[in-house]
Amino acid sequence: MFIWLIILLLVMWLLMIRPQRKREKEERKMREGLKKGDRVLFSGGIYGKVHEVSDTTVEVEVSNGVILTVEKSMIQALPEQKQ
């Protein structure tokens, strides 16, 4: 019976916890690599262009002359750059 519990926990770790940690690591790396001029997508669906980066916040220009200061954790993705 004890062996089945260990097998169940191992399978749960392989299928759920490990991929989630990998995804979190990739997101953290993306947020740490932000630089001025990058286009970003917020978790609320707003697109913008990075104006300035600090330790925990990012200033993002969402329209001409409109700059928002947001937490880095709110940045969801870096969309493809438009040419």
C-alpha cells in the first residue's frame, strides 16, 4: 500500500508540479530580461511598449505620451514585434 502512495506522488509531481515550475522559471526569466523598447502584453489584455525598467516595476507607454507604471508580475507575454 505504501508503494502505491509513493508511485501516486511521483506521477503527480511529474505531470503537474514539474511543468508548472518550468513555466514559472521561463516567465521569471522573461520578466528579468525586459529592456526599453520591448512590446509587452499585460494580464488584463493591454499592449504597450517598455519605457523604463526598475527592480519591481516597469513604466510602459500604452499610447503616445501615456505612460503607466505597473508591477513586473502583471506582464504576461512579449508579443511578436510588428515590422
